[in-house]
Amino acid sequence: MYKINDNFSALGHRYLFSEIATRVAAYQTAHPDADIIRMGIGDVTRPLAPAVIEAMHKAVDDCATMSGFHGYGPEHGYDFLRCAIVANDYKGLGIDPSEVFISDGAKSDTGNIGDIFSTDNIVGIPDPVYPVYMDTNIIAGRRIRMIPCTPDNGFTGEIPDERLDIIYLCYPNNPTGATISRQKLKEWVDYALENGSIILYDAAYEAFIRSEDIPHSIYEIEGAKECAIEFRSFSKTAGFTGIRCGFTVVPKKLRNLNYLWERRQSCKFNGASYVTQKGAEAVYSAAGMKQTRDTVDYYLGNARIIRETMSKLGLNPVGGDNSPYVWAETPGGMDSWDFLDMCLEKANVVLTPGSGFGSLGSGYFRVSAFGDRSRTLDAMVRMENMIVKGI
């Protein structure tokens, strides 16, 4: 008789965003005329950049010819994209193209990276946290230690007194929108070096950083190439949530982890498509960089509107300046899921309950800035009317 992985029983009944989708669908069915504004899941809404579209069309045309056809590509990604990433995202940081691995997105990589680590490792996970970090380690059966991220430490966690083998960090942060200073990131790197730990650094939202004193990459910190793996994504940077493309940097100074990740990817992954990678390469063209930055600025404009509204309502918002997410307190300490239901029913606005990201998310909610400007403004008016006027 086959046996199942009993660790799945320790997970919640549903993945966070699946539960929200179920609640919203049930409400929409019961109220088919409701004009629902969705600001929960962090999915983009703006079209792909023209430079990206042009490159992908050309790549499709390539595949229509005998000479230009591409079948299976290299599991670690095409060199044209790996070199473009190094030349632009890691210029001057000493990263080699052989240390860059192209994938179908940061979500996959942050979940799959555990394959190259023993289940005996003790894992430090922030609270609140992006659910994938927690769920994949629960499934693997690893011991988990929570790293409290609160207003007192700027949602960047306190350096632990105990030894942790693996540490997840994400900045700009999902869900809180908080950023980390160069000094605080150095403290985490120093801790990892002293304890022989590995930092799994999720930098999926680095394109939203506008403050010059905030690091875009952990490799800007001395010693990080000896203790950190970095994940990035084209999903929010260039609107690839449906196209699917990201990458992971595994420095060769990390013992044999570069080899192990290449071996894992070769075994379990056939690579992102040629058409997708040509589109990603176009992000680094002069036109592509301007067009994608303009789109990111558009979302940051939405985030500013959300943050200003939350501040006006006295909900002590975080994020929204160097991040597409705004993290705010529920009115009167209201339960996060109850506030989701109230916003859905009274304002027809969908947001994400903070407790879905961990115990310390209780009493908070996350708002995504990836919508249309007019709909963002409308949603803020609805929430203000609901909270202030009781409409």
C-alpha cells in the first residue's frame, strides 16, 4: 500500500490566495451585479512593454524557420539572457553568468530550492511571511523557527540568539512592503557568515526601489557571495506573471551549491521557453528599460495613493514608497479575515488579510497596487466611506 506525505496535514486547509478566491467567488455568485475591485493578489494589470512584445514576436518568427527553430533549451537558461542579467542587474558585483539560472519564476525557485538542502536543517522564517517559504518547509518536514517582524524592528526581524541553518529574507518585503537598510542587511550577512548559515534572499520586488540608500541586491554587501542565494523575477518588473520567467543566482563560493542547483534543475526542469527568454532579454534593451520602469512607476503611483489614504484613516501604513504593497492596521484591531469580509460586503473591495501571512499578521491587511489608477482611486473612496462614514 502506498504512503502519503503526512506533512501535508500540517498545512492549512487551503493556500491563502485560493481561500480568498473561494470567498470572493461565493460572494460574486450571490451578488452577480456587484462591482468588485480586486486589490488582494499581487497580479499585474498593465500590458507587456512594446519592446518585449516585439522581441517575442521575432522569437516566434525564428521558430517558424528551419534555421531559427528552437527545441529543448539549456536547463539553466540561454546565455544571451544570463549575460544580459549580469551586465545590468549585477554590474560591478562580481557575478558570473554561470551563477545565474533562468526559471519560470521566483515562486517556483523559492519553493524548489529546498531540494538541495537536508531536511535536518533548522529554518528561520519571518512572521509575517510569503506563504511559499513556510508551506514548502512544512511539506519537507524541516524544523522551523519564526523570526518576528514587527513595527519595533521595522519589519526586518531581530538577529537571532540561536543558530539557524537557513534564513529566508525578502526585501522589499511581501507582504509588509518594508525595505531593509544596508546596515541591517550587513548584520544578517555577518550572522550567516559567523554561523555557517545560508540566506535565501527574495529580491522579486527590487525594481520598485527608488531610494538610493536601499540595496537592490544582497551581493552589494561584503561577504554575501559566501552565504546567500538571491531570487529575482520578471513578473512584477516587466509584467511576466502570465508569461513566467525569473532567475536565481547561486554563487560558486557557496561550496557545491551551484553544482547541486544545476543538477537539480537538469533533473526536474526543462527550462523557460526560447520565446519567453527573448522577451526577458528585451527588458534590458534601452527601450525595454524605459518602458518597464514607466510601468513600475505607474504602480508606485497607485501605491502612493493607497498609502496616503491608509494614513488619512489612521491605519499606520507601511510600504507603498519603495514597494507595490501597503501593509496597514485593521480598524480597532479587527480580525483580519473579518475585515476582508467587511470590505468585500460593504465596499466590494478585495484585499489580503494579514493573518494569512502568519500569526503576527493578525490585525493587519495588505493592499496591492497592481490595478488600474481609476479603480484604485475608486477603491480608496469606498474604503474611506466604509470606515469613516459607515456607508
